[in-house]
Amino acid sequence: MHGAAYALSGAGLQALMSAALARGASFRFTARGCSMDPFVRDGDVLTVGVAARRPRVGDIVAVRDPATGRLLVHRVVAHVSPGLLVRGDGTGQADGVFGPAGVLGVVVGVERRGQVVRLGRGPERRAIALLSRGGVLRPLVAAGRRLLALRRRGGPA
């Protein structure tokens, strides 16, 4: 059924995504959690496509954590032996290194309240990845949010 929505999480979501991607189809689902905030937010609709090439630094990928079996949708912050170092934009540490078998697909679309979100997936994605890898992204985002809050309250600009 085109357009049908089903409530899945965990292993069921991962299995359905893997099956769709194995057939060459893209897979859409609603992101849950804040590990990719501010570029992917809780409730955003993500479209994951088949990884036609090795994901690049800055790409957002869907990976299967071999230690826990959990599905993670995080950013590639570096190429390291034997794979990809992956980290959430809103997290304090990397998830680890994922080999090609652990990469399910690449995020090719993000929608928020029906609008396409490009920020975080365009040319700036590499800079975001480097800031994240260096542990600087979270403090920068927090400082930016504090400045915006001050402006909204009429404080110093």
C-alpha cells in the first residue's frame, strides 16, 4: 500500500529497512530521539536510500550496531581502517567504526513538518562532520541557541 504508515521500532524497523534497501527501494521512517539534533530532529521524516558508493565524510548513514543490534542514523565523521567512524551530531562521543556490512543505507532526504530540510546534508556536511569529530559541534550549537534565546528576550545581540 502506497502511503501507508506502520508503527515499528527496533528490530522490526531495521528488518523492514534492510529488506526494502536490498530490493533497491528507498525507505522512509520517522526519526525518534535527539542524537542528531539540530540537523535531524525527533519527528523528522527520513528517506534512506541504497549506498551506491562508499559513504563520504559528512553523509548521514543508517548503520546496524554490531554490539547491540540497534539501528543508528548518524553522520560519518571520518574514514578509518576498517570502515567508517560514525557519530551523532548531538552526542558526546563516536558510536564506533562500521565496516561495509554494517552500513544499511544513506539518508537521501529529510522532511520537517512537510518541508524539505537541506541544512546539514549539503556542502556544509563535511564541516559539520569535522566539527563533530573534534568535539566542537555540540558547544557551538549550545552557544548559538543561547544567543538566539537572548535575542528573543531582547537581550544583547
